Amino acid sequence: MDVGSRERFRAPPFMLTPREYDVLDGMARGLRNKQIGIELGISDRTVETHRKHVLAKLDVSSISEFMLKVWAPAAMTEPPRK
């Protein structure tokens, strides 16, 4: 995710914390909780807690739903990169 994406998810209505954004990034890359935890230096249980908060704040029940409802429409509005 680029800087613009990061800022979009830190603005209302999402208001993700920096750590929640880090977990979301791992989720979007298809990483498992344990893999995200290793990358971030936190336990997989802590990742699970952040994951629940992210999904609740984004009002989705899964990362698949996030990709369909939130990520795909936002990606379609950004100009192509060169």
C-alpha cells in the first residue's frame, strides 16, 4: 500500500492506529497472523486483537469483504502509476 492509501485509512471514518494499519497491510498481503506477528515483533494473539479491531472499524467481516468493499473501489479511483 502506498502513502496515499495509508493516509486514507487514518482519516474518518476508519481512524486506524499505526499498528492496526501495519496489521491491515499484512492481511492485505495474505499473511497469516503468525507471519504478521513475526514481521512486527508482536505475538499472533496480539495480531488477532488488532485484526478484530481493523475489521470492526472497516465494518467488514473478512479481509475478502474488505478487498471487495473498500480496497477495490478506492484502487479504481487512483490514477495509474508510471
